[in-house]
Amino acid sequence: MTSTTLERSEKFQIGRVFNNSFAVISRNIGLCLGLALLFSGLPAFVLQLWNQAHMESILADPNAIALADSNTVFRDSLISFAVAIIYFVLSLLLQSALVRATIEDLNGKRPAIGDCLRIALRCLLPTLGIGLLVALGSGLAAIALLVPGIILWLGWSVAVPVLVQERRGVFGSMSRSRVLTKGSRWALFGLFLILIVLASVIQWAMAVAVLLFGGIVAAVVAGLVSAVSSTVLSIATAVSYVELRQVKEGTSVDELAEIFS
């Protein structure tokens, strides 16, 4: 199969990223949704069921919160924290796997789910390091002043694709991401803003479903919404990395894929 031809552009193009992202998804719908349901949809489904059960127990006995002892509160907090960490790790695994799938697809190959998972597991620890540092750094900057936090986050937004593709390590990937995104951060801001607005609309629709149906239906909807949102965001980030390299360096998709040959 021949590689996909992507012409070099003079600047980062949001429309181009969207077109290529949805093209990748349409060509690999089974793989994308399979990975997303496993690493994002299923955890969201379980979390929604647990939250509903917890809420129902509170509604059944409104005095339960007041009567709860410190051990119960600590246990619930520990469970919530553990679930959040697991969800965070799985989301990073999903992003790494979809980065691999995206590059393979743009290179004209058919991504294999086993290969994508192998790459994601190999990069798990450094990816986790990047995720924690980005969350901590941009979060602290946003607390001090919102705009610097957003700028830092945008600068590091393609650090995971850099790590997966170029194997530069945690700090090298974050530094490389800042170089690639320089001059294109407003466009990246527009791209991610559109994605966030779309995700918010979907989340609103999910909230309506929860109110109308509740129970297992709400949990299924939560899982599907999480899977679709994670897929689009992860692949759009990977395509943005490719677009940025083409804008900055004129790098072809074939050259991007050489590291895996």
C-alpha cells in the first residue's frame, strides 16, 4: 500500500487537521472504537454505575453523610482517587496507541491493534511522567493566572506524540513540543476550543439522558460519550503533530514512520 500524500502547508490549518482526523477514524473505525471502548468507555461505564449507586444510597438515607465516620469518608475518598488515577493511566495508554495507529494510517499502512498496544505499553512510564508534569505545570500556572496556564498547556500539547514517534524522553519531548507548537499556538487553541465545545455539547446531551433514563442506560451513554470524545481528541492531537512537523520542517509521513521500520 502506498503512503498517504500530504502536501506541505505554510501554516497550521485547523480544517486540514479535522479532515485528516476524521479520515483516519473512518478508515480504522473498528480499531479506534475498540481501543476507545476498552480504555475509556469501559472505565467511564463502571465509574458512572459506581457514582449512581453511591448517590442512590445517599438519597435513600439523607442523614448518611452526617452520620458517616471518618473511616467511611477516607475509604470513599481513597476509592475516588484510585479510580481517577486508573482512568488517567488508561487515557494515556489510549492516546499513545492512537498516535501509533494514526501515523501508520497516514503512512498508507493498516494499523494493527496488537502493535498499537505494544507501543503504548512500552511508552507508558514516560507518557505518565509527561501527563503528570503537564497537568501540574499548566495547572499551577493557571491558578496563578489563567492565560499562562493555557499557553503552557498548548506548548506541551503534542508532547505525547513526540515521545511515541521520536523517543526523546520526558523532558526532551516536552521541549520538542514547545518548539513545534511555537507560532501555531493560536491555531491549536482554536482547534482544541472547537473540540472542547463539541465535547461539552455531548456531555450536556449525556446529562439529559442521565436525568431521563438513569441506571444502565445512563452508564452506557457515559461510556460511549467517553470513547468517542477520547478517540477524536487523541487522533486530532496526533494529526496536529504531523501537521506541525510538515509546517516547521517539511517532514513527510514516510519519514515520520521510519522510526518504526
